Amino acid sequence: MIPYVRDIDVEYGRCDEVSPLIRRVTANNPGPFTYLGTGTYIVGHGEVAVIDPGPDMPEHLDAILAATAGERVRHILVTHHHLDHSPLARPLAKATGATIYGCAVAGPLVEDGVQVEAGYDHFDPDLSVCGGATIAGGGWTMEAIATPGHTSNHICYALAEENALFSGDHIMGWSTTVITPPDGDMGDYLRSLGVIQARGFDTLWPTHGPPITKVAPFIDAYIAHRRERESQILDRLAAGDSRIVEMVPRLYATVDERLWPAAARSVQAHMIELVKTGRVAGDGAAGLDGTYRLA
């Protein structure tokens, strides 16, 4: 069972000092996929980096600028291109002269006209960090780490001075991460979890919700959850279910039904990986409306 952490004191627009080098300002965009809102992080003092500026909300831009008054925002780091993470990057850069870092998307964003849960931003960074990079300021050093899976362009950022990771939506304390094909990929996601697990970080700072401080057991549980879901899908196929729509109400019986469409996409992501690895066979493309059977 995943040891979720969900307790966090949020006041929208307030700047909270959460570690010696990290401050957080939370946007007023709560919802079933954003929890209590987008947590924008400010790293350093004097010459700072802003991580995941968030949705294009004028009041959130004002809050970030107020939190960094008298300082210089030099770097804007974006984890990925969803509407709750990247759209404010360009207005913030215009207001501060900062450089935007991130990874652009190189593949399809929709399948059969279906969008992801948060929607996509047409994100285009000033400097690409798809292959990794080091970004430094006064008293802090950040490493960009490619973590595809939730999206094809997801990047986490490691803060060397605190052995901490800004994990975006790759790992969240309040919920599991939705993997939405075709941009999301379950095989990539599990491999990326392994990359982060091997680094031994002391703290994870997700964009939504509180920090994760018991990192190793949390990631272990995150991986175990995905493997358990995989086994449940195989069990449903063995029981005679052949379509994703039949499986979701059984697999997600205790989950808010508003999340079932996203859950169906996550099951599809598992199914694509199971077909790819030869454990499941499908009729045609591995789509939401496909039919499947044990190989």
C-alpha cells in the first residue's frame, strides 16, 4: 500500500519558506488532478530559479513576482507541458527576463481526439534539457534529469545542496500519477522510477501536495502499486473481461468516478506495455476500444 502524504497548509498566493533554499507559492487551481493547486517553487536567494510557474493566472504571476521582489529571477525550470505547469513560463519570463528551461514534445499529443486530464500547453523552452543539464545560481546547483512516462518530455530537477528532487508529476505524495497514451508510456514510466529510486534523494518536492521525506519506501510502494495493477489486469483478462471499459469499474471501484476516464487511459498504458512484452494479445491497435486476451 502506498504511504500517501496529503497534509499541507495552503493559502493561495502566500509565499512559504519550506527549506533553507526553497520557497513555495501555491496557485488557486485545485481540482481532481491538481489536488490543492500547483505548487510553484522558488530556489535560492538573490539570484533565483522558479520551478513550474503553473497555469496562466494573472494573480499567480503577481504572487510569484511579489515573492521574488528585490531578487533576480534568472531561470524558469519546467517539468512538463501540462496546463497546470508550464503556461505561466512565458509571461514570467517576459516580466523578469529569465531563461526558460525544459523539454519540448516531439510526438503526438492526442489519440482519437482524446486529450489528457490536464490539457496540453504548446510549450517551447528557450534552452532544451531533454538530455540532461546543470543549471546553477548563487548558492545552488540544479541537475535536469529526464523522466519520461507521465509525459514524453517530463523532467525532474535535483537540488544538489539539499539532496532533494523537484519531481513534478512523476512522483506525488497525494496520489498516483496518470499515464495517458500516446504521450505517456508505462514502460518509460517504470524505468524512470528506477532512475530516481537509484539516486537516493532525501526529499521529493512534487508540484502538487506536500513533500515526500521517506523517499525509498515511497518509491518502492509506487512501483509495487504499478506491478499490482498489472497483475489485476491480467486477472481480469483471465476472468473473461476483454475490454478496458469492463475492467475500470472493477479495478477502480473505490475511486471517484470523475477519474475513471483517466483511469481507463492508465489501464490502456498498462495494456500497451503488456502487449509490447508479449503477455497480452490484442485485436488491432492497443486502443481504448480494443479487445484483449492473454497471450
